[in-house]
Amino acid sequence: MTLVSEIISDAYRLSNITRVGGSPTSDQETEALRYLNRLVKSVFGNEAGENLRPFPIGDTNISRPAEYPGWTNTPSGDWFVPKNLRVMLNLSAPVDLYLHPEPDDGSRFAALDVIGNLSTNNVTVYGNGRLIEGASTLTLDTDGYNAEWFYRADLGNWVKYAELTTTDTFPFPVEFDDYFITLLAIRLNPAYGAGLDPQSQMIYNRAKSQFSARYSQKIEVGSELALIRLGRVDPSRDAWQYYDEYYDDNAIFNRGVPWW
């Protein structure tokens, strides 16, 4: 495990801003930490994991359309949270959420207490065969709670994203230290009139390729309008996105959409 302070120290050393055996000053460390937090935050949904899709849980204060989202708290007793969702909580009762039983490395999950009543209506999040913050379950009970997690397959753990401090353990696996060290060095270099040499640039390119390969994206491309409007789509299509029990493939096929 690598400390955040080591990432910062190595970034300064990489561009020869600090000497061998030296350490960044307190001001240099503060500056680098600010940049590093921005860089780490920016990779989520872009280079690490996919963008989060909103998904409503609970219907308090949702007046239109009528009966939206179609359930009171969770869709069904056997429902689990699909990958890469931000659950938007408007709860009228406590709920249990079970995370995906087979998450991809880098899968994301987020929770936002929109209505601000989690202290009354707690949410218990189950790792569902994995850990979340190092435990099998996690209780969300703070009003206005807003947090994100990403899955590390090497630990079998949903790791919470939070602003880093210098004493924290860096959230990504050690094999990607070079990526963030060189990325941080690139961000710091202009202020010191420094630059990466060709060898360091080669290390950066290699590390970036490896990082992208581990946390690859599945980017959806919009279809042509003619294909979208081939036939009338059964209303159950929307439900199928999240759970299969309401999906009627025969009804959709009969309406002229053969690939479903």
C-alpha cells in the first residue's frame, strides 16, 4: 500500500524539483495535494469506471407523473443495485440495498439523500458477497448523505471515495502508482519550469495504457433514428433495464423489435 505523501514526494523527485533524500516543503505538499485530489476525482467515470446513472428509490415528494417511479421504496424483494448507479433517495421507510453480486473491477456506486431524512429512514447497504468499506454491511444514517464508492477487485471491497489527506493510503492499487506520480508531476512542472524527460514520458504512456486497460469503458453510441422507430416498444422495456421480472420479450417482439 502506498501513502498519499509518497505519491507527492515521488512526483516532485521525478522532475528533480527535490533532491535525492529530500522532501517537499509544507507549502509544496499542500499545493500537490490539492492538484492530486482533482486528478483522482477526474478519473472516475472517465478513465476509471463508467458514468453514474441516476436511479430513484422511494417516491416521497415525487408528484408527477402519477405513481412514478412505480414502487414505494425498492422495486422488488429480490432486486439488487445494478452497476454504476447513483441511487436518489426519497424515502418514506428504511430500506435494504444489495450491491451487484458480480461487480467489475472499477464498478461504481453512489448514494444521495435528496429528501434529507436518512437519520429517520436508514439505508443498510449489503456487500452481497463483497465488502463495503471493509465490512459486510454499511448503514447510512446521516441526513443529506452524499457519497461514492468504487469496487477494487484485488481487495473484494467497495472503497469510498473521499478527499485525500497526506496520511491516507492511496485508493488505487500499487501497480498504478507510476500513472498518478507522473500525472501529478506533469501538473506541477509548469510552476517550476520543469518538464518530463523522454524516459519519464515513456513510463507515463505505459502506465496510462495499463490503467485504461484495467478500467475500460463501455461507451454507448446513439442509434440511428430509423432504427429507434422501427416499431412500437412495449412499456415493459424500461423496467427491463433494472430487473427482469417485468420484461415481456414476446410482447416487444410482436411490436416489431426483433433484437429484444
